[in-house]
Amino acid sequence: MSGTSPPREHEILTLEEVALYLRLKPQTIYKWAQEKRIPAVKLGKEWRFRRSILDRWLDEQMLSEDSGFSHMREGNEQE
């Protein structure tokens, strides 16, 4: 694989593609997958990730209570 991001049409991503997509080291993604900190499934000896689930997970991480951005969640209006 080249150093570019994975093609948008690929819904199922490899560990290396997720690392590129999230701009993290593959070792970090591997560790998080093993620790169940990132949504993934192990098929045989390989980890696989669904892009749409990763996007949803990333949104949840960004808008969690301890992120400092929970006020940006939909339906959470502060006046």
C-alpha cells in the first residue's frame, strides 16, 4: 500500500489503513484493537474495521463528557 489514505469506497479497512485514516501508528491501532478500545473484529489472524463504525466511534470519542466538547452533541442545547 502506498502512503495515501484508503479509497473512500472501501468500507472494510485493514489495521494499516485505519492507522493512515486516523493518522496514528499501526502499533497503536493494534494495541487498541486487542484491548477493545476501538471497534474491530479479528478474522483469522487479521484485524478488520468498518469505516462507518469507526466514524461513529470517533464522533462519540470527540463528544464524550471528558472530551470538553460534550456541549456540541445534538439535542444538548445550552442557553
